[in-house]
Amino acid sequence: MKPRPMIHFSRRQLACAATLAALALSACTVGPAYKRPDVAAPASFKEVNNFDGSAWKTATPGDQLPRGPWWERFQDEDLNALAAKVETDNQSLRSYAARYNQAAALIRQARAAYFPTLNLNAGTTRSRNGTAGITQAAPTTSDSVSASISSWELDLWGRIRSTVDANELSAQASIADLENIKLSLQAQLVTSYLSLRITDEEANLLKRTVDDYQKALDLTTNRYKAGIAAKLDVSEAEAQLKAAQAQYLDIGIARAQFEHAVAVLIGKAPADFAIAPKSLVLKMPDIPLTAPSALLERRPDVAAAERRIASANAQVGAAQAALFPELTLAATVGYRANKWANILSVPNRFWSVGPQLALTLFDGGLRRGQIAQAEAIYDQNVADYRQTVLTAFQDVEDQLVALRVLEQEAVVQADAVRASNESLMHTVEQYKGGTLGYLNVITAQTTAYTNRRTELDILNRRYTAAVALIKALGGGFAQNEMTAPELPPSRGIELRRADFLSRKSTDGSTPAK
């Protein structure tokens, strides 16, 4: 076998390559530098100052807001096990994970423009040349093999870099979106579970109430048989009992629906899932607050909105780079011969290389329109970001006032329950003594039952507000720790950590490591 010939370049070729390399290395990135838009944040939450005493305190470095499994503050083992399954088994979360994979794939596509596309071609051609009336020449063959670079753009003005940055920042926004939907789904599960446990307590209350009404009916029936009470008292006692029994049956609908909601949130069919009833032993969680400005780092929706601003800013740079000349390089090197056996010889070698500088002189305002569109998209994202921040402040204030009022309401309602129970006890004693009619007993029983059920309703609203406050404060999210969560693959969907996580973003901050 003949030794493979060496390819030699002339001084002119080397000088041309050196010039192109210098141009590439000295390339700059046009476009505006990114700076996070300013947002006016209050020094503290207004509703904190409306609390009596020291119900709320500002979180300190050693006493941070709930992080990670924040639902553990309710101190319920069943809840802990169910909430942990959202991250691994919820199908909506898998859908958002696939969206993140799409964004990560766009990064790889954009980065491909940094490199030339190499093509390898090999072939053989058989041809015959001749004219009419003249003896045709013998057939000829031509074999060739070549490698080529077609239109490799040297990124002098940063168009490719800006496009890559925009895709990287969009992927970061997708991570924040994933965190936001995860937090929302976890909050839905915790709220549904807590409501289910309150429903269990209501069912227990109704069962006790049915038992009490049954005793009242037995008492009235005995008094009627003894000639002490009227038939009307028996009918009223029976009607009250049947109404309570109907309510006891009806509450099963709400419990089943809460159970179904929990099943779907953890990726199970309702038919394959059940939660056994148990007594309510939940603890109202302690939720230390932080400064309003910290929401800019703690809420995933705020983080996503901010990353989209940075991405839009990079797109402005990519659009502005289109105003400058475009330098591309095309090159071909190969061999051509009549026979494959002789193809790799120096005389049969051919090559071509050449840069091309292109500048659009007139496009009817197309590029200027594209820049204006990119700038408008940036402005839209800035407005969306500021609105998201304002909504975050509102969410926290709404839940703070809800917890404040409900806490006060719970104290008053507890007194109402105590008073109505005492009233019922005295009313029944007087009815037995014949000094009051049975209508007074019914009224006292209804009042006592209504007050007890209202007390449970207030407790349920307090739990719901506590979950909503934790969600409004960002749950376990922190923007400076933003990573791509690792979810198990499903039907070929695999969530990967993006390459950009080790790079600095355009505003100089470092994403998660």
C-alpha cells in the first residue's frame, strides 16, 4: 500500500487562515448588556404589623423559610409520604419536564452553529462523449473523494453567541417553570389531604350528632308513650334525626372527591388508591417570614419571568448583529482520478478555500423591524416580570390577613361552641323537667351542631391559608440553587441537567451547581 501523501499549504493559505482565526478571536458581541429590571419592594409586609403580639417574625440565616419537604411542618406521616410522590409520579410534572428537555435540546442546536459542518463525499462517474455522425469515444470513468465545509459563519458580531445565550436563559426559565408547577401540585395535594382530614372530623361530628339525635328521639318517644310529650315532639325529633343522617351520607361525596384528587396528583387511578380515616392530629405550622425583597429569589414564577427578560435581551443582541457584515468560510479538499487505485496521489489532489463577506445594503426595513420586534418582546417581558412580583406581594399579604382574621375568629368560635354546648345541656335538663318544649331542644341542638361544624370549617380555612402562604413565599425554592430536578424516565422521556448549569448567565450570576 502506498503511504498516504501529506497535504502542504502555501504561505498565502497559512496567512489567510491566520487572518480568519484572528478575526474570529477578536469578535465582539453587539447588543445591550443585561441588567435585572428594578422593582420597588416594600420594607416589610403590611399585614404583619396588624397582628397582635409576636405571631410573626422575620426569618434569620439560622431560621429560614420551609425548605425542601415543607409539608413536614404539619407533622403527619401519611401526608409526608404522599407529598413526596408528587415529584416522582405526577404526570403533569412529567409534561413540564419534557418541555425542559425541549429547551435543553434547543441549546444544543444553537451551539452547533459554532462549528463547521463537515461533509464527506465519495463517488464514481461513467460517461461517454461524442457527436452525431462521428465515432463516439470510449467510455470514461471518474472517481472522487472529497471533504468540504459549506458556509461556516464566523461569529464576528456575536449573533450566534446571543442566540445560544437566549436559549440557555430560556432553559433556565423552563427549570423555574418546572419548579413552579411542582410547588403548585404539592400545594394542591397538601390542601386536598388536609381538607380530607377535616372531612373525616366532620363525619365524626355528624356521627356523634346522629347518635345524640337518636337518643333524643328515644327520650321523646318514651315521654310520648308515658303521656308526658305530644306526638308533635316525636315527629320533630324524628325529622331532625333523618336530616342529620342525610348530611352524614352526603359528606361521603366530599371525602371521596378529595381522595380522588390526591390519587391523581400522585399518578394513580382513583380505583387503585384509598386513604383510611383517622383522627385529626395535625399541627398548625410555624411559618417565619422574610423581607418582601427576598421573594425575588424565592418564588419560581418570579425567577422564570426574570430569566425570560434576560433571554429577550439576548434576542435583541442577535437581531442587532444582523445589521453587520456576515463573514462565512467555505472550503473543499479531496482527490479525483480515473481509477480508485490511483486516487490518493498528490497529482490527483484538489482543494479550494475562500472567505466571503456579505452585507445587506437594502432590505426594505426588514432587519430594523426585527430589532423593533425583539425590543418590544423585551419590554413585554419586563412588564410581565414586574406584574409577577406585584402579584407575589399580593399573594403573601392576602394569606397573612386570612391567617390573622381566621386566628381571631377561631378563638371567638371556640367560645361559641362552649356556650352552645352549655345551653344545650341546660335546655335538655329543663325539657326533662317539663319546663321547656321540645322546640327549644331542637333549637339548642341545631345551634350546638352548627357552631361545632363552623369551628371545623375555620380550622380547614386556616390550614388552607397556611399552605397558600408557604406557596406564596416560594416553598422550598431558591433561585441561586436552581437546578434541573432529576425525574425518573417515562416512555423515553429523560430529564437531564443542562450544560448551561456550569456557565455564567449573561447578568454575571452563576446558576445552580
